[in-house]
Amino acid sequence: RPLVLFIDNLDRCLPDVAIGTLEAIRLFLFIEGTAFVIAADEDMIRHSVAKHFRDPNARHVHDYLDKVIQVPFQVPQIGVGDLRAYMYSLFVTVHAPGKVAAVQQFLLEKLQNSWKGEGFSKEVVLGIVGENGALRDALAVADRLAPILATAPRVMGNPRIVKRLLNAIGLRQALAANRKMNVDLATLAKLAVFERSTDSMAAQKLYQMVMDEDGTAAGKLLMPTSAEGASKELPAEWKAHEDFIGDWRAMDPPFADPTLLRPAVF
């Protein structure tokens, strides 16, 4: 019988462990009836090869992997539709766990036929689940977040990162509710995306401006603008993230009055 061995998360191992595993695989590659399926981040494995063999040149690194990996397959970057479906599934799991299987089957069929132009909407999903106010709000947030999370720096549609981000948003919403603070999910989500896609200094500057005095300075910077030269007004901490911030400003909900953000920032 053929022997097929599946190896996942090889890129999470220390370099010596990763290379030791690949070397063990090489011993069996030429035995008839054996096959190996390796799931890993290719850049991380190349890094492990370079570290293990004391920084060989790029050609040697490529040659090493080419000898081990005979049928490469690159998993495509997740698209907006895929990301929406994933987030829909996560939110249904939280708000209507009994309907998860039915919703996932529906979403899978739609994704399989997306090449035909078929899509899906929260109204259809709510028709499967039944009217649910909390789920409706969550699915609306998924619709807003998916386009920017599919391309945002430090996210790039990565499902693991998206799930962590949603977990963080849910935790903050629970904390706000416990303190009797009226903070909506969409606002928390937009702020969390800013934190994830910029850095701590940029986020600290945003929250400092929101909390300062009447929030006038923040008000000018948070709303979408097409005025020429607007980028020159950005704080120094935001300059490195200028392209992202332009897209982020346009996200719903608009932050027209920064003083209303103070409960969320707190």
C-alpha cells in the first residue's frame, strides 16, 4: 500500500528541527509508494535552510528545496468574498451555533460558484438563521471589514490574524458592556484595525488626539478627505502608514465627532 505522510506547521519549528525533518523526508523520497504533503510558509523554510547551512547563497537555498519539494502548490491569497464567508461563519458560531452547519454549507456552495458571479448577503444568511439583532450587526461589521482586512498591512486576509482580531474586538465589547458603556461593535472594529495595521506609536497618537481637549485636531484627521496636500497634515507617527490611513478613513462608520470615540478609546 502507498504511504502518504502529511506534515503541517513545519514553518513554526526551530530551523534545526525543520531541516532535520526535511532531511528525514529525503531518505524516504526514493522509496516506491511513499509521498509527503508538507504545508508550510515557504519563506520561513528558506530562512531555516539559510540558518542551518550558515548563510549559503540564494541559489543553494532554492536548489535544496527544489530537490525536496517536487510538486509545489501555492495557496492563493484569500479574497474579499472568502474573507466575508469566513467571518460570517465565525459570527454565526457565536450568535446562532445551532445553524452553523446549514450556513457553512450555503456559504461553501456560493464560494464554489463565485467564478459565475454568484454572491451572498447577510439577508440570505439571516433567512437561514432567523432574525437575530446581534448577528445582523455582526454581519454588517463583517461586510465593512472584509475589503480592508483582505489588503491591510499585517493582515493580508490571514484567517488566523482575522480571528484573533475579532476575538479582541469581542473582548473589548464585553468589557464595555460590563461597565455600562455604550460602545458599538463597528467603532471597536475600526479602531482595532488601525492598531493592527499600523504600530503602537501611531495608535497611541490617535488615542492621545481623541482624548485631548475638544478633539478638534483629531476631527480634521479622521474624516475622509480628497484635498490636495492633506497627507502633509498627518502626524509624524502616521507618515509611514499614509496609504493605509487613507483607506481606513473611508471605512464605516465615519468618525465625524472624535469626542464620541472616548468611551471606545477608554
